[in-house]
Amino acid sequence: MLALWIKTIEKTLIKITILTIIFSFFLEIDYKNIVNYFIFLGLVYIIAFFYILYKISHRVYVHDDYILVKNFFSSHTIKYENITDFFSNDGFLQRKFNLISIYIITKHKNYLLKDLPNGQKIFENIEDKLTNKNIKFQK
């Protein structure tokens, strides 16, 4: 299962490393405060570790009448008849790592499923379910 999420982990680590490098240019690092800088780097990557755990905990289950979105902290059931808009998006890094984000807009709440490794398959599956149930959504 972890093999599916390797690209998501790589993309997230690349983004965090780029931001850390940019931020580090503005710090005055010398031999006196190098230990503090290493503590800073340690904290950044510890927080990144928990963020990655949160990202890979997302599960999307497509059923006949609803979509179930689960993660560590919550579970959401999205009924097809409540969906008002549904689309996907992929940014530069997402295209490089073959990932996709799915946006589900309902009458009550918006859902963003970011960096799904099998997102295109999930998107097409949901699209088929909506089409079979004659539910109109913007393409």
C-alpha cells in the first residue's frame, strides 16, 4: 500500500525542502548558531513527517450510492445527489509525479482530495457513477 503513496511522499518532501532552502537564505547562519539551525531543520522535517502521515492516511471508497472519504481524524459520506460540481486538477509537480487532486462541491460542503496516486481512476469511477445516475455536473 505504501508503494502507491511513494510519489506523494517524494512530491511533499521536494516542496518542503525547496521552501526550507529559500527560508534558509534569509537566516544568518554562522558557527555560533549552527546547532540552532540544525534544531530548526529537525523540527521542520518532524512536522513534515506528521503531515505526510496525514496525507497518506486519506482513503477514498466509491460505492453505488455515495463516496466515502476517510482519514485519521474523520470520515465523510458524500451522496451523489448532493454533488453540484466535480472536477480534477493537476499542478506542475503533480504532473511530474503522476498525481491528481479531485474537487467535490456539494450543497453543504466542499471536499478537496489532494495528491491521489490513483486519482484518475477514482475520478473516472465517480464520473461514471454520476453519469449513470443522471446527475448533472459541470465538466
